Amino acid sequence: MKVLFLSILIIFLLFAFESTAQWEQTNGLANTPVFSLAVSGSSLFAGTKNGVYLTTDHGINWVEVNNVFKKYGIISLVYSDTNLFAAESYNGVFLSINNGISWAAVNNGLPMVDINCLFASKSYLFAGLFNNMGVYRSTNTGTN
């Protein structure tokens, strides 16, 4: 009897907790493919097919921070210290030091192939490349 009661109680608790957790769509980017997200404090950046967008109110409102990335789209974003890095498919890695207002290419020594992902750790920036090209590392914010 105790086993039956405990089993019913566990099943009830599992369904009760499962029904309270939900996903909800945010405003603004509903019809835009989003490939990556990066966060810095209360700022959330979205890398999309149409460029980089920013929200500071948990996704209620999104603002395009710069429209220079219209050709291929932003595949990966990563924020490190005060640096925002964006990987545009087939066009390289770009750096913004002012939350996406302006960008500079940081591709020196990086093959111009499809970049799948970026990762930053302390003073290192890593780029994972497509077509069996492996992982590339920069120790100076992507300069080379």
C-alpha cells in the first residue's frame, strides 16, 4: 500500500511541476531566423540572418544595432569582457567594442570558410570552422 501511494504521489508531482514550466515567444524577432545569442549584463544580443539585434528588457523589445551584416547572416556571437564578436558565414569574424554600433574585421590568418561557432575564454578567442578545417585560436582579440 505504501509503495502504491508513493508511486501515485511521485507521478502527481512530476506532472504538477512539468505543467508549470513553459516557453513563450518574445516580441520582435518572430519571423527572423535566430542563429545565436550572447549576453553581457542585462544586454542580450541575437545573431540573425538579418544582422545583430539587442534587447535590454528580456526580449520585450528588440533593436537592430547595426545592419552591416545583410549578406550571409550572423552564425555565432560571443561576448568577452567589453568585446562583442560576430561570425558572419563565409565572411569572417568581426569585433565591436561598443555593443554593436560599429564593427571591425578580425580575420588575419583565419581561412575564409564557413565559421560554425565562436567561443571566448579569458584572453583566447576560438573559431570552429566547417569543412574539416578544425579550430583556430587567437590570443589577441582576433587580430591574428
